[in-house]
Amino acid sequence: HGIVTAIAVEAVVKLVALLAVGSFVVWGIADGVGDIIARIDASDLSAWQLEPGRWTGLIFLSAAAVITLPRMFQVMVVENDDEGHLARASWAFPLYLMLMSLFIVPIAVVGLDQLPAGSNPDMFILTLPLAEGQGALAMLVFLGGFSSATSMVIVESIALATMISNHVVIPLWLRLRPRAGVGDDLRAVVLNARRVAIGSVLALGYGYYEVSGGSAALAAIGLIAFLGVAQVLPALLAGLFWRGANKNGALMGLVTGFVIWAYTSFLPSFGPGAVLSEAVFTQGLFGLSWLRPQALFGTDGMDPMIHALFWSLTLNVIALCLGSLLTFPAPLERLQGAAFVNVFEGAVGPQRWARGQAEPEALLTMAQRILGEDAALGLFQGAAREQGKDGFLPDPTPGFLDTLEARLSGSVGAATAHAMISQLVGRATVTVEDLMAVASESAQIMEYSAQLEAREAELTRTAGALREANEKLMQLSIQKDAFLSQISHELRTPMTSIRAFSEILTEGDLPPEMVTKYGRIIHDEAKRLTRLLDDLLDLSVLENGTVQLNLSLASLQQMLDTALTAARQTRPERSFTIHRDLPSEAIYLKTDADRLTQVFINLISNARKYCSAELPELRIVVRQRAGRVTIDFIDNGKGIPKESQSLIFEKFARLTDANRAGGAGLGLAICREIMTNLGGSVAYLPGQGGAAFRLTVPLRLEKLAA
């Protein structure tokens, strides 16, 4: 259902874009519905006279397109796995069309009023937002139009490519090379046929677009296409409702209809002198005035679209009826006609396979090659049970053969499925071995298709991972820019203070107490500058792996005591409660005590700085397992937002509320590098109520950092 889902999403995007620009036109450019109505009354549209004939013709063509367009058949029938969906579509589709047309008249009126004369009306939906400086809305409209175009191109290309490969190329290939080994050739034929079909459809569409006038003739292009595909309607309806219709009549009607359509609509769309000469337009073909393309049989003054619609379908229907009445259908056609016309009557069943015999084993083998072993066995066992037989091999009755053909058609097309069963029931001279080769190749094609789907899913996952990585890099880039700005500020501030107060001291004539005060300020700012530079140097050494560790046996409890004492200098005015389990801390570690204590100080200081609770608390939980020790630092604040948790250990990360307490965003990055060099790790623990960090360190660190 991937294609259907994609088309549905694109339809929603298209509808949202049109409703958005319509709302903007009515309430953003105009002053509401009342102003729109007044503009309509004052515009040229108010003088427009509705032509009943053209209006009726447009409604008819649109209804015919819903039934006959390949893309509509693809969505309504081929991609539809539940007939009940049509009941919902019977009201949802008209509702969608109503919403799509809701703002067409307001957009047209405002476009004619606001935009320069000669502007393309087909582009009003895009040019109006651009003219009003609404770039974002114009981009949404462009995406809506792009969604509309791509959805039609995708479905149309798939439908036409499948029709050509299944109903034209494969039957011709099997007929022209009936005893070919098939093998890889059939797969190549199927794939290349679909590729060529898709490329040809796109190339022909683009070529016609360029030759016929491009976007200026966009609406006319659609009507010409609708009129062309409507030529299938008489044969389609006759096949469903007229038992006397036959193949000869359908061919005569189709040929006649398409010739008239091409002469009266398609070829004239290129303009005089392009395909048809100007003389043909004015004097008629061969100089016969009643053969003028837009005045056929002397019908002057008709709308060109109505003229082409009337004559093409009229002559199409006449040829269909004459061909069906004057020629006698073959027995198979009569049986097929009865099956279609009386499809809802139980008395008429499938009779296409009334003649010939086939071995059930051969049919099962062929079905397994195409449908798969389990699906084929299920089909045959179900048919055997319906016939009241034990086992899994039913009798090859006409009804069963018809069911089997329908199942095979879904994989290799109706024409190929019919030909394969015909060969097995004795209507062809091709051997069973040759037929099995075709079935085997069909199975290979299906397997190859499954592999392509798996590869596509893998590529989708890879693209998602790359997208996430790119987003993270963009966030880090922003953090880095902010860090550089902060470093510049942090360096400039103490340097400015040092320079200012040193200049004051050099002026002389200051009281001793002022000299002492200014000297202390200079000293404090110099210490602040030194700390910042030390942090940067420390981080660089840790990242480069050049740090020298001083390993010794140290008490974890003493290291925590030292860290708590040192961290009291951070916001000393703030009351802060520490919860510890001293017996669990009675552990000796072989590690670099100074470096590990530095990590403890950093985490405890962060808790004192940033814990948002009115009565801040910090719990220190120590556990020992499997030769490693975990130390958890958990406060009772709000914690770290989810979107920031993946960045807090990066070098330049600073949370928004961290600005109130200063810092360059290097502390946790230094902690991470220290723990890596100590053979351990530091991680954030979500879901603990507040900010929670877990340190993991080995009991014995045996190797020095390189």
C-alpha cells in the first residue's frame, strides 16, 4: 500500500495548499466573503454567460475520465483490496472535489483584479501569494502543485507500464518465441518493457507540453486527454451491458473514435501549420469544406471541445453498433458476453474452459512457480474441498480453471495467464516443460521484485539515519557558533576589566584601599581567564589521547568527600541537601583519583547550579557489580529536556537555562573524555524525576592511556 499511501498524502498536501491560498485570498487580500461577492459583481466574470452545452460536455468528460483513465482504474481496482472502500469513496471523492473547487472563483476574481493584464489564470494560485510577498505560502502552493503532478505521473506511468508489459509485450514474446528457453530473457523483456514504457510516457507528455504551448494551454491539455480516453467508454459500457457487442464492433468503434478525436481535437491543438496546414483549417481536408477540423460536416459555430466530443463519440457509437450487428461473434465471445452482462446472476458461470483437459498436477506445479507453494496449495485445497474431494487436487472444471486464471492474472497479467492455462488444457503445442520455464521465470521476477522492495526499505532507513545525523550536525554547528561567541565574550570580559583597572592604577593619586580593591579585581579576572584557558587545554589533551594518568589505589568515599567540599564554592549561599549511603561507598578503586574527583566535582557543581527545586537535593547512589562500579548523581529538579539529552556531552553544548550560571559548555564534555580515558563512561539517565547522571568505572584500571 505504499503507492496508495503516497498518493493519499500528496492529495492532502494539494488540498491543504489550495485551501490555504483560498483563505488568504478571501480574508488576507479581500475583506471577507462580502467583499468577494462585491468583487464578483464588479468583475468581468459577472457578465460571463454560461453555455449549457459546454457545461454539460465538461461534466460528461469528467465523469467518463473517472471510469476510463488508467490511473483511476489503477487506484479504484488494482490497488483496492476491499470492495467496501468504494462505498466510502462514493461520498468522500465528491466532497474532496467540492473542497478543491471552493475557492476557485474567489482566486480568479482577485487575480483578475490584482495582477497585471495578460497574466496566466492557471498561475493565479501561485502568483497571488508571490505578489503579496507571501513566500512561505507560495512555497506551500508550489508543493501542492508538485504533489498533484507527481501523483498523476506516478500512477499513470505504473498503470500504463503494467498494461503494456502484461497485455502486449509478454503475449507477443511468447507467441513469437514459443519455444525459447525464456530464462533471463523474459525478465529482461518485462523489466525493459516497463522501463521503456515509463520513459516513453514521460517523454511523450513533455514533448506534447512543449509543442502545444506549455503552461499556457494547461487546461486545454487536460480536456484533450479526457476526450481521447473517453473513446474507450462506448466499448466499455457495451461490454458490460450489451450481450450482442463483439470484438469487431469494439475495434471499429475505437478506431473511428480515435481518428475523429485526433483530427478534430488532438492535431489542431498544435496550432495551424504545425501538423495540419492553415488551408486544412480554413478550406477543409482535400479542399472539402465539410471536412474542416473544427467544423466537421458543416457544423459551424460550435465550441471546439463540444464539436470534437459530439462527432467522435457519435461516430464511435455508430461504428460499434454497426460492427457488432453486421458481424457474428465467436462462441467464446458470446460466452464471455453472457458472463459479463449477467455477472450478478448465479445461473451464468464461467464457461471459457468448457473444452480441453489438463492434469491437476501440472496445474499445481505451474501455480506453485508463480504464486508460491503455500498460496498455490491453499488455492487447490480450497477448491478440492468445495468439490467434496479428499486431498489437495481438484478436478480441472471450467469454474476452477477460471478461478486459477484470475489468481495468476494478478502476477503475470490476464493475457499471459490465459495463454499459460490454454497450453496446459490442450489448446497449444507448447510443451509442459516450456510452460514451467515461464512460470519459473515469473517466480524469479517476483523474487527480484521482493529484493528490490527490501533494498528500497534499506535505503529508506539509511536515508533516515543520514537525515538524523545531518540534523545533529546542524545543531552542533549552531552550538559551536554560540560557543565561539561565548568564548569571545568570556575572553573579552576579563581582559577589558584588567585593562580598565590597570589604567586607573597607572594614573596614581589613589587611596591605598582603592589600590587594594582594584588589584584584587585584576587578580580575580586573571584567575577567571586562566580557568577558561585551562579548561580548553584540558579538553584538547583529553581528546588527543596524550593525557598521562597517575594510577593509585584510592577510596571512593574520600574522593566523594573531597568533591563535595570543593563543590560548596559553587553558589555557597544556596542550601543544598546531600543524601549518601556511606557503607556502599567503602570501595577502593585503582584509578586516577584526581581525574575521577574532577568528574565528581563537575557533576555536583552542576547540580548546585541548575537544580530548579525550591529545596534542592542530591542523591548519590553507589553499586558494585561484575568488576565495575556505578555512581549515580540524581537531583530533584526538572531534569534536562528530551531534545537536549543527546547533545549535553558535546563540546559546545549549553542549555538555555545554563546561561544564568555562566560556563562555556565544556564541563560535561571534559567529564566524558576523562571517563573514556579511565576505561569507563558517563551517561544521562532519563525518567528519574530530575537530572540524573551515571558514572561507570572499572575497579582496576590496568593499562595507562596512550
